[in-house]
Amino acid sequence: MKIGYYPGCSLTGSSREYNESVVALAKALEIELVEIKDWNCCGATAAHVMNEELSLSLPARIMAIAEEQGLTEVVVPCAACYNRLKMTQHELEDDGKRGRVAEILKMPYHGSLKIINVLQMLETYGAENIKARVISPFAHKVACYYGCLLVRPHSILQFDRVEDPQSMDSLIRVIGGNSMDWAFKTECCGAGFSVSRTDLVAKLSGNILKDASDRGAEALIVACPMCQSNLDMRRGAINKTLAQPIDIPVIYITQAIGLALGIGANELGLKRHFVNVEL
Amino acid sequence: MEKNHNISDLQLHTGVEVVRCYQCGKCSAGCVLASEMNFPPSYLMRLLQTGTKENYDKILLSNSIWLCLNCENCLGRCPMEIDIPKLMDYLRTQSVKENKLHPDSKPILAFHRSFLDSIKYTGRLYEVGLVAAFKFRTFRLAQDMAIAPVMYLKGKLHIFPEKFNDRKRMKRIFAQTIENTKTDNP
Amino acid sequence: MSSSTEFEPKIIAFVCNWCTYAGADLTGTSRLKYATNVKIVRFPCTGRIDFLLLLKSFAQGADGVIVSGCHPNDCHYTSGNFHARRRWIAFRTVLDLMGVDIRRIQYSWVSAAEGSKWADLVNNTVADIRALGPYAEYQKVAEYLEKEGFDEEA
Amino acid sequence: MSKIGVFICHCGENISATVDVERVAREIGGMEGVAHAIDYKYMCSDPGQTFIKEAVKKYGLDGVVVGACSPRMHEPTFRRACAEAGLNPYLCEMANLREHCSWVHEKSEETTEKAIDLVKMLVEKVKKDKPLESIKVPVTKRALVIGGGIAGIQASLDIANTGHKVILIERDPSIGGHMSQLSETFPTLDCSQCILTPRMVEVAQHPNIKLYTYAELESLEGFIGNFKARIRLKAKSVNYSTCTGCGACIQKCPVKKIPSEFNAGLGTRTAIYVPFPQAVPNKPVIDRVNCNYYKRGACKICEKTCQVGSIEWDKEDEIITEEVGAVVLATGFDVKGTDFFPEYGYGKYKDVLTGLQFERLASASGPTFGEIRRPSDGTIPKKIVFIACAGSRDPAKGIPYCSKICCMYTAKHAMLYQHKVHGGESTVFYMDIRAGGKNYEEFVRRAIEEDTVNYVRGRVARVYEKDGKLIVKGVDTLLGGQQVEIEADMVVLATAGVANCGSEQLAQKLHVSYDPYHFFAEAHPKLKPVETNTAGIFLAGACQAPKDIPETVGMASGAAVKVAALFSNDELVREPIVAVVNRLAPPLYSTCVGCFMCETACPYNAIEHEEIKGRDGSLIRTIARVNEGLCQGCGTCVAFCRSKSIDIQGYTNEQVYAEVMSLLND
């Protein structure tokens, strides 16, 4: 199984453990990831907020290159990049916008790529394999946290259910975990303000951590590097706003599955977390 | 109170019909930052519905448009499917254009500008450069002093930017969009 | 309404009495506005509509026609709309082969409760036909009809 | 040459505001064959009709065109006027200048020109009109009422009391419908069952009413005055002629955990069951889906218990046919379940209820005997939240309409809660309070002022459970969008009223129209609220749109009067819009070649074979003939006929060609 791969900036920098775990897991599941050549940043929230054409041109270049490379399907583990690429595809269905972007890029763009997130990749190409290869069941009570970008806007992304999504929960059950029902699965953690308004981030992320911790979660499972950095690296600031400091780790779904499949903690980048992972 | 064309411009650019809002308040009820905002989303919609310049300026000058995280909870639950996040994007652009900025916008804008600068020159996000530029723009020298060294130790910070080849096209994209004075941009 | 230089197509709508005629009445009761180009001819059922009538309309200078009745399963007479649909599917190929511009025939379902759908149907059809321009090639149709000896006294 | 009279109506200003009616009359007056053309403010008024009658006589008119409203509105009026003046009524046609012209276009030259075209079209048609004679058909004076809720009960009793026979069919094992599930009714707070059960009993005992419960309509054929209804009597597995209703079988039935429909899923019932103690008939049926015997082939405990041997294991569904002259549709409505609301808990929180479930909790006959207790743990909720407009007025959820009854029943629920739970706190989240009705607004004020119900204007974004509490995230829009969070013990959703399941299929069986939400459509929104577009079929109650009890009862009585009026005739006059096969003098006899394509097209089996025989009795030809008693006038045969030998009166080829030609030749 061969599939295109767009890691995005976070996965090469502050969230490199996500990249490491995706790559390690893909290898274990015999999925070959073909990285898009000379990819650029998707523009993230900044381009989206500052200039519409820029916010469309940056993802369009990525997808144009992937098309040129002969890829038909691309997995995008970063929820923010996934969202931007899918939204751009949708916006560029408009002939006027597509024409303008082609003019800016001076590259052909067809919009034919299938963009999927990491959960979709695992559901489509891995569910059976994962089940067969579990060697140490992930026997932990965890809270799956989806955030905003994976599920909204539902009308365009068409992924999972918008309230109370289940795809990550069922993967956790496949590896022997106990995923619980909780209240903040899709509430925003404030990652957009991770640098500019750390006070607000601490408040929003605090609500999420508190609910999961109150219900006895041993870990938060995520599929978004923005959420992970926010809930992990900002833990010091978050804990200052809480009555009781919370020390539950925030780990990627790929790391959790990797552990169940017997992949080493180092290889999965678990040592790179700020909050110690002791599972 | 004088009527203005802002609402029809807004509809033209975003496709949002403010008249459709029937003030149920479900957006405000579910907004994670409503309590921090000068005007929660439903109130903001009502201000727009009045159609007056006075209320429109009130919105541009408010912190609401800058505090919106585009998490889209409001849109996901809105019975009338009103795209408030898209509206917020537009209002932010207008706020910058008319230079009617709430003080809360400053660090947020500074971050976005630093971010875009970073990718303009390096194609990809260069986090060390971004943080340095942001600090320079906001004079928040001490922020994140505790985190950065740990990040470095954990292998999460690169001292040098990633290698990216197609810099020429990246420059062109910026020149044609955000730096193009003919298009609408802050 | 529209500027005098713009082409104003002539469109005839063949509709059934129970669904679309009533739906168009509802458009009126709801005061929804639409273009004046379309004129309705009332039939008891779309099953009654002979497709030769459409040809005759084109031959006489219609630029477009609408055929509209009840939704599937909703026919007042049980199955007339199914017959009309079957006939339309069969005739479409034949008409196309004959050189009739089938883009000028709009086949639709509008129920008695769909006043706004009727307004949309009229406006969209008028816009489409206007874009296609006058149906100048209808002589072909006229010739065919003459050859077949089909006229109004038939 | 024809002598046609044309009468253009202003309809007050409804037509004349956008159409230059004087110009229409003037231009039509100049048409060939038009002898007289005038315009007048109200053609349908008495003086307006008199103009027509006098003109018919004075000018010897042989055709009349009235340019006014929709023929669906006033065609009978003007045809009657013509008939009174001695003109065959089928020589009178209407041009629809209001619904199809003045109301849908702005005032302009084009609008007036379209109006002229529409009138011209009908003038050309009238020129080809032939005098027709109405068809007389007998009336079967027996009514079929479908649905045994309060609407069906009221309609049945009212029709039966006029002396006519009624067949009432009900899908469930008992009549009573939703009203039997309600606790108390607004705005008087009288007990629902106390006022309903006497009427249920009356239905069962009325000599003119034949009641079939556990029965559904299979098909309906025919037309006004002459319907044939096939009714499926579902197998009850109990012989009602011997069953005494003692209930011993129910006591002994081992399958006890089936969610009770009557208690909206909050209580349980057995497999052999009577839905509720006051059921009519008060005899059980076996639910074959859940019965051990039907599922596994063993048990039969009920049979052993039954002292009169009433259990009939092998009983099969039975189809009976009844001839009726009129039908009243009273199939009611349904409410959306809590699983329709992902943001309010997807039906996964036991203490998030629908309004109907709350009715059962508040009802003395309910699972808690009228005490408000949480389904999850049986405790009494100290804080309760009611969410109005749950699904209603929510286009994103596909229900843009207001369900009309929820504002009132929510006020009632909050009031009942405050009466039953002393010291309890109730909050209602609402968007608007729609309390139009006698004593309704006063009732809501009483809830707020005397019973201290906390009304908060705003919608709730979400509900989630934490530590046994339901956290309700709401908003107060009157405080500029201030968030309100309540830790509630119970949440009641005033879920939207929707069309009953199966209503679409039923409408299709009956050929009545329905709206996009599957509620049955009335013939006219104001003037024919209980009629359908299909003559002889009437509507009562919430199957037409959500409505409360007084409105339902009023509508049911209205439908009953319509039925009674129909039955006051021994014969009905039907429009002669039927197909005819042409007949010519010998030796041609007809252009019909006897291919009988018409026969395959006809949905009514109205095509007969007519043998044409010579003087010696030898068969010359077989041609088609239309049975006008069966023909409904759809005209499908006309489009099918290869030799153009069959035509439909009132819409002949000649007539429709004349219309089309008039539109195109100007």
C-alpha cells in the first residue's frame, strides 16, 4: 500500500514526535508513505486570517505538486493542515477562484487529490492489521480528544459525527483500550492563540484537562499537533489556573497504537513530551 | 443613525445574510470565548442587523472579532447555518483596512505577520525565527523563556530553517496576494 | 424588468392540474416573483401530454417548453406521471436524433406545496433559454411535422 | 362565428394593481369572435355575476371567458352563473390572471401583455369548447375514518350522530391516540383521560360505528361517493368474541421487559398486552415480534391461563373490503425522539426526555404514578430544565416550521413540576412564547408569576452529563448573550411535532397531496382547510399540521359536517371530464383500430371492448369504448392512442392546440 504524505511544518519541528510515530506505525502496518517533494507551509490560521488568496494559494501549491508527482491520495496527519487543504479544495471548486490561483501559482491545479487524515488512513488501511498485530494491549482508560479542525465544518469535511465523534474511540477499543464518554471531545483548546494569548489558552485547555481528569482518564489521546502542543507544552501555564495541577499525558493516537504494536517508546518520540508519559 | 453599505458589501464578500439570524443565541451559548468578548456572536449579529454605521464601527473596534478562534462550534450548531467564522474573517480584514483596531488585536496580528514572514522567506515555518520576530514585534521578551530551552533539549527546535527550494515561486505567491496592493488585504 | 435589447424567450409550460398548477397557484398566494416569459397550459395530468404537442410548439416558434407534474408516487391518477416520464425518456433520444435541441425541454416535478420551487423552475428555465438564444432552427422540426402530415386538425 | 363574452376582474386591487385591466378588456374586445368584453371590480360578487348572466342573454353568447383568479378557486362559481343564464356551463373558462400573473409579477407592460395572452388563449379554447352534460353517480352513505385519536373519535361520533354509518380503523390495539397519553391539558389543567375515556367508550358502543382496531388501510380505489377500501385486520392472536378481557394472560406472560409504547418507552409491558388500563377495546393482542412462542416456538403460558380458550396461534391477517362514500384522514402526528439531538446527548442520557415522556411521568396512570422521578435512579429532580424549540424552527435539522403546541405544553410541564415538586427549580429556555389562544397567554403568565418558573430567552448549545448532573449550556440573549450554565437533574426537550410514520405512503395510497414534511395538504389554506385536493377525502387534526386539542376537535367536527353534507345527496354530479372514443357513420364506425394501447395505459380499467356487428350479427370490428363511470379523466389514453381516436372532453386535442397556437401566433 502506497500513499502520499504531507507532514507539514509542525511535524518537522515542535511536533516531530507525531511525525516519528506516524512513520513508525506506517512501517509496521506496511503502508508506504511518499512525501510530497519540496512541500511548503499550508499557511495555517495566519494566512487564513490575513489574506484569502494567500490562504488558497499556499495549499494549492502543495496539492499541485502532489498531483504533478502522480499521487492520488495524500494523508495529512496535522489536523490544521488537513483542514486547510480540504477547505482549499472546496473553495477552488469555484471557477473564478481556481483561475485566479492558477494564475498566481503558474502551475496546473486539478483538485483531484483525495485528502485524508490519519484516522481515516488507519480505518481504511490498518484496522484489520492493527487488530492482528496487537502484542501488548493498550489497557488504559483514556479520553479521545478531537478538537475543532478534524470535524468542523462537517458539511465540507464529511468526517465522523460533529458532536460526539467516534473514530478515534473505536481505534482505541481495537487496541484493547477503554475510551470513555466525556464532555469536551470537540471543544476548542485555543491553539490559535498558543503564542499570542497564552492566558486564554490556559483557560480553555484547563477546562478540557479538568473534565478528562475528573472522569479518571489516564491520558488524553489526540490527532492534532496544535492540540497536543497546547495541552502538553503549555501545561505549566495551564496548571497555574487550576486548583489542582493535572499531570495526565497527551499522546497521539499513532503513539498509542504504536505502543500496542510493541514499537519502542523512543521510536514513537514519547521522550519528547513535556508531561512525562508513564503508561 | 445613518445607514451604510457595509452590510451589502459583507454579504457580497462572505455570502452571509445577516437578516437570517433570528437571535436564538445558540452560538453565544456554545462559544468558548463568548464571556471574554465585548459582544458575543449573537449580539454581534444583532448589531449588524441594525445596519447602522455606528454599530458597524462598534464591531470593528471590538475585541470580539479578534478573540474568535474560528473553532466553528457556532456554525456547526446554528439552526440557520449562518457562517459566523467566515463573517469574522471578513470583519477582521475590514478592521485592519479601516485601521479600527481593538488593543487585543495587536499581539494576534503580530503573531500572524511574523508567521507569514517566516514562510515567505523559508517556505516552511521556522519556529525559532517566528518566536524571535514575534517577540521583537510585541516586546514580550520574557514570554516562553521557560519553554524554549526544554523544547530545544527535547529536539523540538531547529536552530536553522528547513531546506526549501522553490523560493522564487513562494516570493511570487506573496507578491501576487498579500503584497499586492490592488487586492483586499490588511 | 429586463432591458429591451435582451432576448425575451417564449416558453410554454404544460402542467398537470393537481400538482404543478396548484403549486403555481401557491407561488401566487405566496407573492413570489418570477419572469413573465412562461405561460401555463393546464392539463388534467402529465400523462395526457402528447409529446407531438411539444414539437408543434417549437415549430410554431416556442423557444423552450416546461413539462411539470406530480412527483413520483404522488400522481392524482396513480400513474399518469410515470407514463409521462417513460415517454419523456423514450422521446428524448428520438428528439435528439431528429435534431431537436432537447436542452430546450425542461422536465420537472413540482407539487402543490412547492410554490417556491415553481418560481425557481421558471426563473432558471428562462435564464437557460435566454442563454441559448432564439430557437431559429425549429424549421427542421416544422419540416418533419409537415412530412409526417401532422397538423392541428389531426 | 363565435359570440364570446369576456369578463376581466380587478379582484379589488389584486389584479388591477399590476395589470392594466382596462387595456386587457379593450384589446380582447377587438379579437375575432369576441362579442362583448368588460372589466369590473369584483366579478365574483353578485353584481359581477349578474353582468355575466345579462350579457349571455343580451348578446346571445356562446362562450364565456372570465379573467380573474385561479379556476381552482372560482370556476364552479362562474360556470353556475352561466348555467343560470342558460349557457352550457362547460362553455365557460377562466384565465388565471391573479395567481399566475398579477401576484407573481411587478407592475409593467410585460405583465399586462402576459395577461392579454392568457385571456386570448382561453378565448381560443372556448371557441373549440363543446357543450357537455354532467355525469350523475350514486353515493354510498358510509364513511371511513382512519385513525382513532381524538380527531378520529370526534369525527366518527359526529358523523354517526347524523345517522350515517362509520367505519373507524386504528393501527394500534386501542383507540385514544396521543391524547390518552397526556397528563393534564392546558390551559385548564383538567385530566386528559378523564375527558377522553367517555368518548372512547361512546365510540365502542355507538350503533352506527364499526370499530376495527389493530387495522390498517391496504388500498383505496374509486372516487367520491364510491370508494372501495381494502382494510388489513392484523392478527390479534386473541378471539375477541370469546375473550372476556379478564387480564389473567397478561399477568402470567413471562416476557415483561418490552418498552411500553404507551409510556413512551419509560415503562414496560408484556408480549400479550393491553396498551393501557382504559383501552378500548379492553382486550389484549399478542405482539408477535416479542412473543416467546412466535420467536422460539415454545411457551403458550397465556393459552394455559385463558379459561375461555381465546388464544388463536394460527390466526392470519385478514383483508376485508368496505364500500364507503367519504374518507376522513385523522392519523395524527409523532414527536421526534431525543436521539435526534446530538448536542443534547443523542439519547444516551436517560434523564434527557421528550415532552411526551414527561407527560407519562406526570400522569397518574404513568410508570411513576404521577411522581416526577428520574428514569436513571428514581430520585426526584430538584432542578429541571425545559428546552423549547427542540428541532422546531430549525432549518438545519430539516424542520423550519413552528410545532405550535410546545410553548403551551412546556408552560404546563413547568407548572406541573412546580406543583408536584415543592422547592424545585425549573428553567425554560425559549426563543419566543407563542401563546395565541383563549386563556393561553394568561396561562403562561401564571407559570412565570405564580409558579415561579424561570423563563430565559435563548437556545441551549449543548447538554452533557457530569457526576450525575446534566450540565446545560444556555444563554440569555436579553442580557446581550450572557452565558447561563445550569446543573440540572432532568432535561425535557420540547421536541418537534412531525408527520406520523407512514403518512407519505398513506397519502400515496389515497392520492392526496402532502407537504415537504409529509403532513397532508389541505385544498386551500384558508377556505378549504378540511378538504383535500381529492374530492371525498377530508382531513382532521394533526395529520395536516401540528395542532392542539381544541383545534383538532373543531377540525374533526368540520370534516364530519363536510361528510354529512356529501351524504345529504342521493346522487352526485361529476364533471364530464372523461375520455371518449370517436364514432363515425358506417362503414368507418370509428378511426379506432382496436390496438387497445389505451387499455394498458388506463389506471382505472375503464376501457371496454365494443363489438360492432353487422345486421346479420357477424362481427365487423372490435373497438375501444370508455366506461364513463370508471374513467377519472386523466387522459393518459389520449397520449397513448396511435390513431388519435380517443380524446378527453374539456381538454381535447383541438382545444389544447388552439391554446398553444394562440400563445405563439401573435
